[in-house]
Amino acid sequence: MKNLTGKQLREEKFPPNLPETINLKHGKFTFATGNSEFPLLKLESGMKFGPITLDYETYGTLNKNKDNAILICHALTGNSHVAGRLDKDSETGWWDPIIGPGRPLDTNKYFIVCSNILGGCSGSTGPNSINPETKEPYAMKFPTITIKDMVETQKILLEKHFGIYHLKSVIGGSIGGMQALQWGVTYPDFMDKLVVIAATSKLSPQSIAFNKIGRHAIMIDPKWNGGNYYKEKRLLDGLALARMVAHITYLSDEAMQIKFGRKHANITEYFDFDEKFEVENYLDHQGYKFVKKFDANSYLYLSKAMDLFDISRDFNSLEDALDNIKAKEILIMSFTSDWLFPSYQSQEMSNILKEKEKNVEYHEINTYSGHDSFLIEYDKINPIIDNFINKD
Amino acid sequence: MKNLTGKQLREEKFPPNLPETINLKHGKFTFATGNSEFPLLKLESGMKFGPITLDYETYGTLNKNKDNAILICHALTGNSHVAGRLDKDSETGWWDPIIGPGRPLDTNKYFIVCSNILGGCSGSTGPNSINPETKEPYAMKFPTITIKDMVETQKILLEKHFGIYHLKSVIGGSIGGMQALQWGVTYPDFMDKLVVIAATSKLSPQSIAFNKIGRHAIMIDPKWNGGNYYKEKRLLDGLALARMVAHITYLSDEAMQIKFGRKHANITEYFDFDEKFEVENYLDHQGYKFVKKFDANSYLYLSKAMDLFDISRDFNSLEDALDNIKAKEILIMSFTSDWLFPSYQSQEMSNILKEKEKNVEYHEINTYSGHDSFLIEYDKINPIIDNFINKD
């Protein structure tokens, strides 16, 4: 028996798309430059901000009517690279098994767009971008942004760059699901179908608490230096710690039992204070891998955007907010072992949408894989998405 | 309506015991000094260690036969001060509503002992104690200790200091419950009754992961200085962070919804990055209150002792371990919303004990208060403990 990692097993089952097979294109679009065509973006906070660049990828081909587009919204630490490989040595996109010929988001039928979110650090404007006024990175002078602001920038990208004024679907998991939900409420006529996976209508205090832990860990790290750490390029322990905490919330009690149990890295030195259980080594590995590729200030601003997310903020109630949605069909999906955004939160949205006589389909998927299920359980989620997206 | 805190409400219902009413005594006992009467303690790791001082309190009066004693084992950051007030200005003991005349652990009937655990920082020998060889605090040269080591020291205190060779009961919650369980397995003839509350037979990988986060937070804090921070007396941000993470695990999703919801400390500055939700202020408050009174190195060693806890370590199975218990009656209690040591873990122990035809009583208490329930839900736990302890 081969001893393959989860990723290798997945790639055996879903061979990575080749860039040419899915017509992978990578690009950037800059707007909110402050001229008459592209005024500064008015953020939800009221502040005006720009310029803004979005880093995007597309797969498939936009048809003449420009009505075959699907927008994918990524999660907290994701990026625009959803599918395929940019070249043979590069990493496979983060949702590759869902995209491509014959897969649920079929690149022979649809034109798929994903952009790195505003505030991110994978090519779009974020705290590590250069502030044109000071010629220094914004760092902590970056404005507070919200999920709604992310949606605004995605809409500008679609309209002004691609000429897309209507989407087949908006789809996202985790805070990508929050963006999809925000799209449905704020721009109800913009899409036919809405897919909200492993998300919530508002952050619970427990989730805010975990995000606070992550931010606090970053901000008490002297190497973070009040956000001005870019010149030194040192590995930030605080950011590693934030990622470790997040990883616990992405898994589940049962997933950890199966994955690690009480296996000890060095059983002969069991009572040595410095020796570790395997779950500890896993967290160390994930934490310090992450700090090499992610910007701590981005983490601060994006986790804050999550905390501020409450789809009912501008409404009298959640019912009123969700009543705004006009998508012809809505798919809501949750996972039994997801305790970051537990099923009951998705169930509540689904119930309200049903009461409001929206055409909603709710699936609670039975799995031990926790919040991360939307990036793992393709055998379970692919048929549901396939049926929902392609049934007509 | 008065706006009372949870603690004030509790003290209205259970007025704090006066020291004289419960015959409160505070003392210290030193052993493992290395002489013929008190040899060094052989720790579970194999290392020999001493001297050891235990700080203790007692309530009630030891009878002539010395057979009316109950041992209380405290949780991670607890201390020997379980009941009453040392003087009128001091803090009420941490389990006061359970102890005293007419309460489940009735000081008119029982002699109650609780000592600060080995490795603690509230008067017993721990990493902040002076190493007699170096005249400096042990800091990180303190040996790795285990729950079993804590039990060994408690047994020496009972036998050598009080002359107690048999207990009415051993009782504890959280890691106090682990100590009680260890007592039952290692010294099965020493007690009539065993009470294990909100505990587990072994730390799960998820709980190890949370403890790892706490330790990592402490150890990456430059002010911790490799453990040698005693001279500077600076507030350790890392320890505050460890406490914040722990507090999340002591509560529950629902408890946080009820306690904080999405209340924002400063709604007019909602989009200000530095403004916080109330749950964030709560965590800050708890974290930084804690660093003033608890030793970071103690936190490291005690959380490690938790991680190493596995009652079946010296046995072939959990069944074999629990089969050792000879207490005439066993009470196991868990709380529905405790996700740190979830009910299924207590249920498993209870099922095994039943299969082994032990006299076990299992109560799963329905509450949203999470792991902390054993320090809060007196209306629910007192009648159960009362009935169990006093029924004959």
C-alpha cells in the first residue's frame, strides 16, 4: 500500500487540470484610481479609498452574450488561483477538483472568475501594497474593510474589466460563502444561482473570540513592530500562532482523533518537556509554513472583516436581509462536524429563505472533516454542486 | 432590578462561609527532603525530586478514627483555597457553595483537605520555587511532572502530615477529576467514594492542541526569556494569550451568545480597527488579570501534565485501567456543552465501569455553561453530589 498524503490521494482521484485544458488566464485590473471613469471606492466605513488592484484568474471562455460567467469567492487565506497549475512545477489551484471539463464548474460551458480579495496579499491591494502617497506599505494605515467592500470590488472587476453584468452563479465557502451571501443580498438581480458553503449570516462571538486570539498573537509579537515589519522580513511567531489556532478550528475533535490520536513524536522521550505529540508538530509545521507566504497585516484586516460580517446590519432583521435575495435558486451547504460555522447557522438561513418562499436547497453533509470539509470532501460536495449548477 | 455579576448572584444564593463556621485552617507541609524519613520523590518520569512543599487548607474537623476525610483536587489554575474567606477582605474559595454546614461537603460531618498541586504557584513547590542547590527559581529546570505525581504528593500529605490512611471520598473537576480518577486506579483501597467531574480518561488531540497553543504563546514571548523572567516582573503577554485561548474552551458557543452576542464596546466607532466587540474585551480582561497572579512556567508544566494524562498508560487498555478501581461507589458527571472534555468521554468511562460491574452513577447535566459548569451550575450539581456523598 502506498503511503500517500491526503493531497496526493485527492490528485490521484482528480488529476490536476492542465492550464490549456481549462484555458487558465491570470491577470490584474486596477481601478478606483480617482479619475472620472474610476472614482475612489467608497468603503462601507464611509472612507474613500484607492487605487485598487485585483489579481484574478479565469478559466473557460466568456461567451458572446457574456452570460456564462461564474464568480468564485475565496476564503480567508485563499487567492485567485482556484484551478489548474500555472506551470508544471507550480501548486495546483485550491478548488481544482470542482473545476474543469466534466467537473461541476465545467470550463467547457462556463467562464469562471476568481479574484484575490481586497485586503489580501496575493496580488490584490492590501496592507502590504505600496501607498502611493507615502511610497511605503500601508501596513496599519490600511482602511478597515468589510465583506461588502470585497463584493463591491468584485463587481467593478466583472463590469468594468470583463463587461459582465449578470452571473450564472456566485459560489463560495467559508468567508467566500459570506461574500456570496452578501452578493445575493446587495445585488439580488446580478445572478441566477447562489451557492453558500460552510458559512454563516454573521460571526458568532466564539468565532470573533478565535479571530481576536489570532490578532492578539500577531500584535504582541515585537517582530511585528506595530505593522512595520516589511523591511526586516523576519518570520513572525505571532502569525504562526494565529494560524495554529485557526487550524484547530478548521478541523474537528474526531478528525484530530483519526489524524493524530495521542501519537507522540518521540515515545522514548515521553517525559521530556520539549518533546511533542504529533498534533503539536502538525501545528508547528502549518504555522511556520504559513508565515512564509502570508502577510500578518492582511491577516489582521481580513479577520476583522470576518468579525464585522453581519448580513442583517443594514436591515431590521435577518429575515428582512435574506428576503432581499432574488437568485432563482439558492444552495446552502454545511458540514456536521464544522464547529467554526456550525450547521445550525446554515439551517437558520435555509429555514428563513424557505419561509420567504425562496427556492432554496439545504444540504447538511455528514463528515468528520470539520470546517475544512469544503476543501476536502469532494466525493460528497461535487455531486451536489454539479446537480445544482447543471440541472438546467 | 439589580445588575449583579454572576459571582454576586451566586454569593446571594450561597453566602460565603465564614472561616470560623467551617473551621478553616491553612498550612504547609514539606517532605521529600532526602532524609531517611522523607526520601526524595521518585517521579513518574523516573527522576528523583525534592524537597516538596504542599500548601493546603482544611475545613471541618478530623475525627478520632481519622476516617471522615474528603480530599478535593483542584483544576489547572486553582489553589488550596476552596472554601470560605481567609479574612473578611479576601476572596471566597473557588468551590465555596459546595462546602460548609448543610452543604454537600458538610464541614460538620467531614474533614475536607485540598492542597495546591505539585507544579503549581500558589504556595506549593513549582517552577517558581527556589531550587535549594542553585538558590534560583527552578524555572525551566523544573522536572516534567504528571497527574500521578500530583497524586503521590497528596497521599504523602494525607498519611505523613494528617495520619489519614483512608478517605471518605476523593473529588475533583477538570484536571482535579483526572487526579481523582488517578487516585481511584492507583490507590484503589484508599477511598470509599470517587467523584470525577468534567474530566476525561486521557487528553484528546484537540485538547493537547489547545494546550500547545498556550505553551507556544508563552514561549515565543521574549519577556518570558526562556523561563528566566522572575527578576523583571513584567506582565507576560504570552501568558495572557494562553489564558484567553483557555477561556474560550471553558465556555461554549451558546454561553458566549448569551453572555456577549455581537455586542460591540463602541458602536459609534464600529469600523475603527482598534475598537472591539465585548467578547474581545472580556478576553483581554481575563487574560491580563491572570498574568498578575499566575506563574507562566507553572502554566507550562501543568498543561504538559494534562497532555501526558492517560489513565491507561500503564495498562493494556482503558478497560484494564478502570477495572482496578475498588471505590464502593463512583460518581461521574459531565456537562452537555463542555467541548473541552466532552460528555462522550465521561460516558465511555461510565460504560466501561458498568461493564466491569462497578457501582457507578453517571449524570450528564444539561447546561449551556460549558466546561466551567462545574464552577457555576451549583443548582444542578449540588443535589447530585449531596445525594451521592451523604446517602449513607
